[in-house]
Amino acid sequence: VECCLQRGAGRLDAFVVNMGLLSRLQSRSQQSQVLAALARGGIDILVGTHRALQKDVVFKALGLLIIDEEQRFGVLHKERLKQLHPHIDILTLSATPIPRTLYMSLSGTRDLSLLQTAPQKRLPVRTQLMEFKPSVISRAIAHEIDRGGQIYFLHPRVEDLAGMMQRLQ
């Protein structure tokens, strides 16, 4: 979902489905537009982050709530959503299995679906373990940024994380 409110999204174009996106990263005007559409029943599917739990969010006729970043939702948050909106189907997304969610899925308490096909044009992750060399790191970061990729830099020591961040910048 690329804009705050749109009809369909690729696979859903053949259906009359209004979709919305709600995130704290949107502008206030984008959020207001989505909140107004939700309150009047103008959104069928909402993709949201933790922002969907706020008190100003009113679901009049929402059919499906897709929660991104499930790891930021605690058990109490999920239970609160179910209690407040028992008629809404909720789909939670997570790149890494949450132990409790995984257990519930394996025990049959909760359904589990796995996406096992990478997105189109996705390059495989390459992991290399080597001695710290600023020149190698600089070239790797520049290469990824130039091709529009993403960089994840792991640093094991919290106490000097700020210094490492400055070196990387």
C-alpha cells in the first residue's frame, strides 16, 4: 500500500476493496484522512503498525486489520484489539517468529502461514565474517546505497555503539 488510501493494490484490483495505511511515520494530514475514512466505514483493509491501537482510531466497518511489525505488539495489545474489535479479522506479520506466536501456531491455537518465495528482484543475502576493515565496510555500504539496497550492521557491544555509529556515518 503506497498511499494512505487507495482502491486495490495489484492483486486486489479486480475487487472493490478500499485499503488504508496507518503508521506514525505518516504525516498528520495522511493519518487524519485514514482516520476519517475508517470512522465512516470507507476502508475495508487496514495495514497498520502500533498506531492502530491509539484511542482516536475508530473502526466502523473494517474487515481485515493487517499488523506490521508484530514484534512490537505485546500480548496485552493483541488481546485488547481482539476485545475491542471481535468482528475484525487480524493478520499479523513478522519477519522473525515470536516464540509465543510460534508456539500457538504449532499447538494449533493460532493459524500460521509462511511466505517461502522471495519478492521479485530480491537478491540473496550475502554474509561475510572478516576482520574489521573500514575501507571494506565503506565500499560495501556505498555499493548497497548506490543500488537502492539496505544495510544491516551488527555490533556486539552496546557500550560503544554510539562511537561505531559515528564511524559508520
